[in-house]
Amino acid sequence: MRYSGPVVRLLTSDKTNLRDATERSLTLLRLFLGASAVILAVGAIVLSTVLTRTLTQQSLADHRESETKYVDGVLRSALVHDDKLRVDPQVSSLLLGELRRDPNLVTVKVWRPDGVLAWTNRAQGRIGKRFEEEGELEEALHGKTAGSIGGLQEEENEVERNLGFSHLLQVYAPVLGSDGKSVLGAYEIYADPADLEQALASRRHVIWGAVALVFLALWAALALLVRGASSTLRRQTRELKVRSRALLDSYQQLEESSQAAIESLNATVEAKDPNTAGHSMRVQRVAVVLGEELGLPPQRLDALRFGALFHDMGKIAVPDAILLKPEELNYWENAQMKTHPAEGARIVGKFGRLKEAVPIIRHHHERWDGEGYPDGIAGEDIPLEAAITGLAEAWDAMTTERPYRHALSPGEALAEIRAGSGTQFSPEVVDAFFRAAAHRPQDLGLDGPATAALSAG
């Protein structure tokens, strides 16, 4: 018979908890790796977008400044006189020749502050016409430089659309006086953005590729770390399982040795009195039957099994003269005999793995009406397992020959059990006893005639 004590159950539970904890940790590591991949991917996209946008804005600003400086350098001497914007038609051909040196330059328009087109290098028939001031042109006429790559939806851009351009780099810059503050007019510069867009596309690819490579390297490093952590966790878990198994085996060996020792003590008690040989085993068998009838869980059945087996352990402290006396005991002898439940609980209590059986051993002689011993507790205060053991012992004592009295017949013993319900015995345990007697008579040592007597009663 193997006893699964609390430490064994704890070690077994720890192994299960360790396995579950390891699986949870590995799952968390996998989730962390997946979440890291998502976070890094989002970070790479955001960073690449920001860098690309910054590069685009900087490139546009550089091209805007370059085109503005070039056009202003070519046109200022011909357009600005005495801090006034004046156009001399005779210099237009010279200006056109200079402007053609910039292969990307498409159109240059010079606007007066009142919104009249003062000069342009293309479709000069538009010169002198007033157009509505809006958007970036209006900002340039108020001293701000602006520029972007955009479409050509405005009315004055029909010429550029006819050249086959769907969009152009558009730069708007104020024409400033010699003081650098007064606005004499505005430049509207259109340039072919093909070279700029090609350069930006190439740089975007470099940025996105470099960022992706860096973040992929970071994720790969993180994956290697997680893989290493997972391997270490699995290895440590295996080592802990091996150690736990070894500890469990050692504990079970200790448990078996201790159990053998206490069984030897119990056998010594029974060997003192040949008349009660086998008493503990019979009490254990009946007690387990009643425990099963009452639906006790496995852990409580284990405690009941050992409590019933060692219920008389305390008799080792009772002198042989009292224990083997063939007559009824006198008052003092009986008082000394009544110390055996407490003595048994004290002895068995030294074995930690049997601590759940200690209350059973101590209280198996308590009575439902409170007239029992050693503590005189009553009713529901008596542990159920102790009440079961008390009835099982009484049943064996009634049906076994003793030197000072004859054994009762099964019918007489059954009547005694029923008569003791609510006084000596727990009514619940008595009911369980009679249910077991009805459908498991052999387990209680009853034969056919006894069962018939039971039914008749």
C-alpha cells in the first residue's frame, strides 16, 4: 500500500506547475517575438516615411533655392531699375538665351504686385494680363518663398500643359528691392522635375532598403536572443524535472521506510495480544468501505486508510498487564487504557507524511453524544473519518471473540449499531453502514443469513 503524502502531492503538483509555467513562458517569448516583429516593422515604416519626407522637403528646398538664385541672377539686372520692376522688351532675347542654359527650366513668369504678368519667357502674349492672385503666388507677392511639385490646373498654365507636362516643379519667390525687404514683384518658375524625381526615387529606395536591413538585423538579433532564452529555459526545465524526479524518488523511499517502521510498531502492538490479531486490518477494510459509501475524495480516503490502520498505535504505551487482562478492566486500568488514542496521535504525529491521519487516531473513541474520550467532543465536531473509524472498530469488537466476552451474532451486532445511532455513533455513518451492508455485505464480513436478518430488521 503506497501513501501519497502531502509532500509527494506537492512535488507532483510542482512538476505540473513547472511544465505549465515553462509552456506559458515559451508562449510569452513567442508572443514577444511576434509583437517585436510588428513593432519593428511599424517603426521601420514610420522612420522610412519620416526620412523620405524630410529628404523630399530638403531636396525641394535646395532646388527651389537653386532655381530662384539662377533666375534672379539672370533677370534682376534687366528687370529691376531704381528698386522698381520695369521690363525692357529689347532685352528679352538675351534673357531667353541665358535662361536656356538650365535644361530643366521650362517657364519663368515675373509678376507685378498687382497681379499683372510683367514678363514671361514663353507665350509672351500673356504679358500685361491680370490673373487672380491665389495660393503660393499670393504668398510670394507678400514676401514668402514657396514651392512644390504639382499639377497645372490654373488658367495661366495652359501653355505648360500644351507642352505635354502633367506636373512641374513650381517655385514662387519674391523679387526683393536692394534693401532685401521691399517686395517689387514675384517670380513664378516652372522646372521639369524628372531629374529631381529620379534622384528622390533612388534615394528613397536606399533609405527604405537601409532602414529595412537595419531593423531586420535588429529583429534577427532579438530572435537569436529569444531562441537562446527558450533553449536555456527548456534546458533548465529538463534539469529541474530530473532533480524533481530524483527528489520525489528519494522522498518516496523515505516514505516507504518510515511507513514500514510504523507498520512494524503497529504489528508489535497486535502481537502483544493474539486475541486481537488482524483487528487493525479488519477495521481498515470496513472504514474504507464506509468512506467510499460516503463519497470521500481520494485524499481523505488515504488519510482514513492510515488512520484506521494505526488507530490503536497508542496501545504500545499501555502495560501488558492491562492490555492482556482476560477480565474486564477496573476504573484505573480503564482510565489508563483510554490514554491510547492521545498516545497514538502523539506517536503518529511525529511522521509528517501521516499528519492527516492524526485527528482520526485521536478522536476515534469520541461519541456522538459527547460521552467519549479523550476530549469529549460531540456531534459534528467529531471528524467524519474519526466517526467512521470508531464505528468500524466497534463493529469488529462486537463480532470478534474476546477472553472476557463472546462475539455477538451478525443480527445482534447490527441491532447494536442501529441502537447506537445518534448516541454512540454518527447517524450519517450508521446510514452508510447499513447501505453498505445491503449491497456489499461481504466487505463487512456478513454472510447470507446475516443479510437476511438485516432485511428482516
